[in-house]
Amino acid sequence: MTIDELRTRINSLPKGKKIAVASAGALVVLLAASGIAYALFASAPTSNDVVEKTPLVEEKIVKDFEVNVTGDIGGQSVIASATLSIFDGANKEVETIASSLDKAAVLEGKDYESGKYTIELTESPVLSDGSMLTLQKLVTFELKGTPKNSNDATFTVKVNLTKLEVGEMTEEQLRYSAQKVRDAGNNELADALSELARVFADADGENPLGADLVWREAVTEQVKVVTRKAWTENVFDPTVDVGPLNYYCLCGAGPYENEGGISDHLNAFTQINDEGSYYLLPGHGATYRVADPRKAIKEVYHPEEFYWETRIITPAGWYPR
């Protein structure tokens, strides 16, 4: 086989295979498949030209991975989630993720290059008692390439946060926590945290209370709120017998002592239409009144209307022992 025939055969191979003429005098075709190198030998070429530089290696991917953030919340609830940033080896931020500590964040490894990474906590999660979780040290992990057909393509990066009690927090941390607590709707606790931060500021940044604080629940009282005072009103009592009824017409005519009298009056104002139906002229109609309406009136007492409201005497918060 001539060198030209050999090169023609080589060029017909699929793209991606690295084929080079070795200086030792033999043509070497390297096929790196599944980690195993193969060599094909042919007659010695007459030059050292590189035919194609693309290596014949099976495509590799970086593992997908999860970032699992945990922390001892001590029976409290998480009212502000954690924000973490991932940096590469050049200290360049490549991704920001949020975690409420209830499930792991799944990240696409194919979007990352192989190498070492670090995770920093850029926003601490705040708990319902005003405390927060912090990251004591940076978390480091390394992403490595795996064969494309690998079944083990996911691993977990664990980030464990430590609880920082209110009594251990700085002025800045107290103000941050107070805002998150207020955003969650607990204004009383937010005010208590802000007051602690103010005391810290007045002490030139030093903790005048130290860490010897104790959590106290709010002191409340039940207050009766009256929306309407008791009152009485006079109402007609249809059960009272006050004698015969007197009938009147809505036009003011009357009184008539019986239904016959009022009927005669109404008949005078009754018309018949083209269809043969009877109708009463507007402004007329039967009503009645008792002979002595004062006897049918009774006084009714209505008690006051109110509700009970819970009012806070001392808000919940961290206080000196």
C-alpha cells in the first residue's frame, strides 16, 4: 500500500479519531475507547505530518450533583431561606442557589467544568425566634469527569449550618434578623431585635448584655372591647289584645270598623282593563291599626355587643436573665 493510499484510507475514518505519523517510523492510530488504547501499524511513512489532531476519546461529562443544606433549627421554623454562592478555582461566582433546608438543590454538572469549587453562605437563614444559621467554614468539593455511559452520575455536596443564638449575634446580624422577622409578620419580635441592635450601637459595637440572654414568650392579657352599649327599643307586640281593629286605606280614608267597609271603599277605586282583569288604582290599598296602639307597644332590652381581644403587654424576645 502506498502512502497516498494509506492517507486516503485514514481520511475516510470517522471524524474524531487521532491519527499521526510517529517519529519511530511506524504509523500509529490511537483509539481511546472506554479507557483502553489501541494501535494500528502500517508501513513507515515518508514524512512526519500530522494528519488530524482531534483525539479519538469517548465524550466525557461532569457529574450532576446536589447541594444538601442542613442545620439544627431547634424546633423553630425557617422564615427566611439560605442563599449560597458557588465559586470556581479562580474565585469567580458561577451560580447562586437558595435553600429552605427542606430539600436538596439539584445542579446540572454539564454546565460546570471539571475542577475544584467552594460554597459560601451569602445570606443566612433566619428562624422564627430571631436566631440564624451560619456557615462556620467554606465548603469545598471537586467535580470530575465520568464516562458518558456511567451510571454513577450524581453525588451530594453537604453543607451543614450552625445555629447562632440571638445573644451571640452582632449588631448587623440583629438588624438583618429583625428585618426578616418583620417581613414574616412578627412585628413584636422584630421590635425587640431592633431594640437589642440599638443597645449594641449605643455601646460602640460591644455587646453590653453578653450572651447571657433568655427567650421569653409574650405576656398578654384579654381585653373586652365593647362595640355597642346596651340599649332598649319599643316594638309592636302582635300578641297583645287591644280590642277591635280599625281598617284604613293607604290613601288615608277610614277608619272602617270591618272588612266590608274597607272593601266598599276599595271597590270604588278598582278598574278593569281590556283583558278583563281587575286592578287597584295606585295609592290605594287596605291596612289596619289597633284601636289603642299604645297598649301593643313593649320595651325590648338589648345587651351590649363586644368581643375579647388579646393585647401584648410585653412582646416576645430575648431578654437579660
